[in-house]
Amino acid sequence: MESDEPYNFVFKVVLIGESGVGKSNLLSRFTKNEFNHDSRTTIGVEFSTRTVHLNGCTIKAQIWDTAGLERYRAITSAYYRGAVGALLVYDIAKHLTYENAERWLKELQDHADSNIVIMLVGNKSDLRHLRAVPTDEATAFAEKNGLSFLETSALDSHNVEQAFQQILSEIYHIVSQRQMSGRSDSDFSPASNVVPITVEPTQNSSSKGMCCQSN
């Protein structure tokens, strides 16, 4: 269950990529430490929150999932509004999902804020025996486009925590640098452009020992 502790910043991070690459399970693994083997594509937008601590600051991370909209190409600028980070996800065992990453990147550039921090994520690393996307190929694509890159597995939790913590740290670094330089940037100011959302507790999630709870 989400704690009620006060927070310094709200960072909205969106998950984008082709349907079936595991975005929803990345969301549930990070926010609830859960994995749903029977995950079904739903229509709409799903979100969840988790509180993390970085350099003495409390960050409320709002993670948004397209939840099926991608199949209708109906994702609009409203989905990206206020987002300061994005995970561009593909399936390492399905090359087509990787090929389409370039189109998703262009959509981000067209609709999201120019300052958004983007990470390329090769999900389902547990399917390494079915690998269709070489790690070095994805690494080169990420470097060419100025993206950070990690391979993850929502199934066995590999690198999931690291991926979210890394992108949140990169966002926080930008925020702190701007504060020190005296710049005012509404896109990254505390809770200015993201309305805090109350997420109903998930059944049994309180037993997961989530790190977002107050210690």
C-alpha cells in the first residue's frame, strides 16, 4: 500500500512500445512486486505509484502504461503530457517489436516534452534462448539516439528495479542541476504539472514488503 509520507517531487514516467512486450508486468513488478502470467491486453490507461528516496529527497513516481492503446495507434499528446521520463520497451525475442522502437521514439519526440529522459528497455531477458535482438545492436541504437539502455525481465525481476531507479535518478539529476543554476522549469517543478493520484490498494500487496512503505 502506498505510504502517506510527504514527497518533494512527482515524476510521471510513461511506458511505450508494441503490445505484448511486457509493459504492464514491468509496471506491476516495480510498483507491487507482482507478475501476472495471465496478463491480458486491456483498453485504456493504467497507472500506479511508488515512492522512492534519492539523495535525501522523497520522489513519488507515477508510472503510466498504455494498456492496449498502442494497437489502435490512438495514443495522444494527453498521455505524454507532464511526463518527464519514458521507458521504450521491446521484446528481445521478437525483432519486429524492436524495429518499431524507432517509430515510438519519433512519437515521443513529436508529442512529449523535449527534456524528457528516455530509456530503451529490452524486456523478457529470461527468453535469452529465443533472442532475436542482439544486445550490441540495441546498444548501438540507444547510443545513436542518446538513450540509456538496459535489458530486463519482469518475470524474474532482472534489472527491473535498476531500470526505474536509473531513469528516476537521471530525472532527479536534471531537476537538481536546474535548481542549483537558479533556472525555473515548470516541466520539472515539484508536483506542478502532475496531479497526485490516489491508487486503490491492491489485494495482498501489503504483504509484499514494498520499499515505498515508511520504515
